[in-house]
Amino acid sequence: MVKMIATYMGEKRCKVEHGPSKTILETDAPKDNQGRGESFSPTDLVATALGTCILTTLAIVAERDEVDIKNSKMSVEKEMSPSPRKISSLKTIIELPKNIPEDYRRKLEAAGHSCPVKKSLHPDVNVSVEYRYVL
């Protein structure tokens, strides 16, 4: 079990403490939803969680197999639907080293598609994940 504790700071901002590490982060409502957009919104954190979860899952598999994926990158484009307001799509791009063998790429991609955040998202969220071997 991991516990996070949030405090509402006013003006649609929250300060959150990660229990185990005591790391603090703040969220802010986006400009298009009555906020200042000065930090990650809660739905931005969902998008970030997806991309970093995929990278982390790939790293677990790659390190176990002694494959170096250091400096790999991810980007996620989040789209919201207006009514009801919710995440409608998460377009994710994962950039990995180009020297990863073709047959190993399939293993990595299968692992990435099994990341816990991806499996936890509602089926109505259109999640696309593209793997590029360009680094």
C-alpha cells in the first residue's frame, strides 16, 4: 500500500505528498477548466503516469535481459472530451535505441502494452502507443 496525502491550497491548486518518499508535487486546474494552468493537472498526471509506466516496464524487462535502454524517451498527447469532461485519448510515442535487435523489439513492446497504468485505464480512453527505434 502506498498513501498520498493532498491539501487543497485554494484557486484550484493541490499540494500532494508521496507518503514513502515525502516528495511533494502540486497540481493546478488547466486554463480551459477555470485554473491557471501553472502545473500538471490531475489528468496530465494520468497521461504522464501512462508514459512513464511504459518506460519503467520496458526498463524492468530490458535490464533483466541486460539490454541498455538508457536515455529512451516518451511523449504523450492528451485530448479531453468536453461533455462529460474526461480524457478521450492518449497518444503515446516511445523512442528507443535503434540498435535493439528486431526480434527483441517484439518482446519489449509486449511488455510495454502490459504496463499496470495502461491496464487500469477505462476502455473508453483511446490509448495508442507507437514505438520508434531512432535513438
